Amino acid sequence: MQNISMQLHLLLAALEEQPLHTYGLDASTLAATIQGLAYDSRNVEAGYLFIAVPGTHTDGQRFVSEAARKGALVALGETWTGNEPPPLPYIVVSNVRIALANLACAFYGYPAQQLCTIGVTGTDGKTTTSNLISLILEEAGKHTGLMTTANFRLNGQEWENTTRQSTLEAVDIQRLLRRMYDEGATHVVVEATSHGLELHRVRGCAFDVGVVTNITHEHLDFHKTLAAYRRAKARLFEMLDASRDKGIGSKAVAILNRDDSSYEILKPYCQVPILDYGIETPAAVRAVDIQFLAHSTRFRVVLPDAEGIIETQLVGRFNVSNALAAIAATYNQGIALADIARGLAKVKGVAGRMERIDEGQPYTVIVDYAHTPDSLAKVLDTLRPITKGRILVVFGSAGERDLQKRPVMGQIAAQKADFFVITDEDPREEDREQILQEIAQGAEAVGKLQGRDFLCIADRTEAIATALTTARAGDTVLLAGKGHEQSIIMGREKIPWDDRKVAREQLQRVLNRQQGQ
């Protein structure tokens, strides 16, 4: 991507509201050329505009002095709270996150206005559905970009998302959209989380297509109520505009799940045509004659004006639903059903989503990102009919996140698994043992006994090793909650971690011990 710069006064013209106040902003500063945008002072370079974003643990205003030392020309944020005047010209706005999105769009030349942009939201299945849409578009010959919790793709090249952000900050999204456009992409799929929508990270993405997978219990630590969580998801559909014409043939449409309660919740927010999909409920895009096999799924998809056979290596009813969402989104944009079928047939899986780990052991080991009550239940329901022996689960619940779901997770494991180990999943600054006991309470409430039916082992490596040692031929061991993630958060430190890597290492140790006997 070529170097981009813009005079400050032109950049500020993109703000939706006039600044409330300025400190030290004179004509020469307004005429100065801004070389880049940064919301993290560690990324500031000479000539940058620093955006002081208030965060959960700290406020960006604390780093304005560091930004000035590193060469920032100007800073922007909400009301200045320092005892001394700002150390560089400072612009006060009423909502810094909206301003951040406005500035990012303008600085990178509004790339979304030249792309067919597809936003995918929901509690579970966002990453898989986003990947399916992207791979179908690629199969149809489209130059495609992708941004998800797990991975990025651009024109067939893939790399992992190591940021631990499901939806990037607005500056990062617009920078990546610009790169994708410059490198020939015509379609971009963006995973839009409730945080990303509520915090205006995807503002300016000019979505043509909005897709929802489902809406269940999650992120109440942030949204406080289920109603507020649902309202955040609805923002994606409010962003769709039937009158927007990018001149590229994209069609505004809302893809809603007729089987999910989100359908009736989101429908009033849609001012564009709705294309619904479903399995249980009559819908415009529907799966019938579903055959669930151990390593694949086959079904007939019925569309408004066509039907065909879909075969995929993905397993489980929830993945049929994900596939239907991807089919609806791409078929509506003019992708032929034959291309859709070929694309879905080629998909081998998504990193950390029902990913099999095989080191020659006589039982199945699966790594999955399931970290909500609904997703854990669905994965266990999928594994039950294809497991000859017992189901063993290793899982936890994140610290400083939705507390209400902890006992629910314990109850689901108790009801749907034969044995489980409760362990760490990003404890952050919470008492890790306390988190485990709060999960355990849900299991005990339905009659399970700690030490007999389940164990609490905070150390995730030890927990995984215990489950693998306990497993017998024909069993399935599910390692849930981390999936693709490359770190585990202890305190405020991100410690390198990969469930898949740890599983392979521990499997090799277990197998070596057994062979040595």
C-alpha cells in the first residue's frame, strides 16, 4: 500500500460534528500534513495524529505526552482532564470513537465505498460463516478479502489474527480495507462483533450485506443486559442502505436466521430486502434431507428459484445453518449455485473450529472455540451421536467477562458430557480458582460431584493432560473455549498459548508412556 498523507484541515472536515474546543490549534497546524493515525502511543511516528481513546483499564489521555515525544503533530480526544494544558495541539470532540472512525475513513479514502462489503454478526458461528462466504466468492472467481476473529485472507493468501480482537479498531479496519482494494479485492467479508458495532469500529464500512447467525447469552459484562446486547447486533442492519449505489452491482440485503429468536428482534431494524434461511422453519433458503455423517454433512438446499445438493466436510446441524447463511449471502449477490456447491465442498474446516488433532491415538481429540453456553451445547450435541465411547470436555470461562454464564456452562457440561475438567480460559486479573468454583456450582446444582464426575484444575496444560490420560479407545475429548487463539491472558499479560499445540505435545507424551510400558 502506498504512503498516504493528508492535510489536517481536510482530515478534520470529515468529522460528523464540529470540535467542541481546541488547544493550541493554529493555522500552521491546520495546514500541516498528517502522515498517519494512531490510537496506541506505541505506534506513533513523526507527523502523526494521535487519537486518545478512553479504554476499560486506562485512558488514552495518559499517553498524550508520550505521543508528543514521539513526534505526533496533534492529538484528538474527549474533554481534556489534565491539570496542565496539553503538551501539543489538542482537539476536543464529544465522541472520540465516532471521530476515530470518521478520520480513519477519510484518511484511507473511504475504501468501503468501492467494495462490496459483507458484515457477519451473531453470538456463535460468525467466523465459520465469514470464511464460508469468502471461500465461495473465491471459488466464483472473485477477488476477496476477509477479516475474522481467527484469520485474515486476501486474494487466497491467509494469515492468523493474533490481535485477540475479533473486530479490529476502526483505523486498522480502514487501513486493511484500503490495502485490500489496492490489491484488487472486489468483495470483503468483515466479522462484526457486538463490541465492534457498539464501539463504532465498523462505522464507515458501508455494508451491502448484513448476515446474522444467532443471538444467545454472551458479553453481558459489557452490554449489561440481553436487550442491550441484541440492540448492538441490530446496528449492523441499521447500517444497510437500499439507496446506496456504489456502481459495482452489489445488492443491499439482510440475511436473517428464521430458526433463531433474532429474526423477530432484527426484522424491524431492516430497511432493505430480507432473505431468510432456516432448517426447522419455512424460509427462502432452506436445508432439507440432511444426512449427518462422522466426517461430513450432505443436504439439499432449496432456494427461491433453484435447488441443489450440498456436500461439506463440516459436521453438525449448526454448520448446516452456517452454510445456509453463506449460501443466502452469496446467491443474493449473483453467485451461481454450482460455484457455491464447489466452494462448500472444498472447505476442510476453519482454524480452531471442530479441528481434529490426530497423533495416532485411539480416541478423537477436537479443539473448538465454543465458549458460550449455546455453542458448547451445540458442539456436545454434535459429538454425541458420532462418539462410540464417552465424551470428555476441558473448558473454562474468561475472567472479567460475563459472570452469569459460568454456572450455565457447568450445567451444560454436566448434562451433556460424561466427564469434564474445568480449567483456565483467560482469567485476567480475577481469582482463577474462584472462576472454576463458580462454573462448578452449575454442575453441582444438577447432581454432579467434584472429584468423581469432574475436576477443577486451573493449569490448562495439566487439565488437558489429565483428560487425555483419562481417555480410552472410542472416546471423544473436546478442548473448548480457546480454539485458534495464540495466547492466554494472565493478569494483563498475554502468555503464548495454543490448544492445538499443547494437545499434540501432551498426546505424544501419553502415547510415548504407553508404548514404553
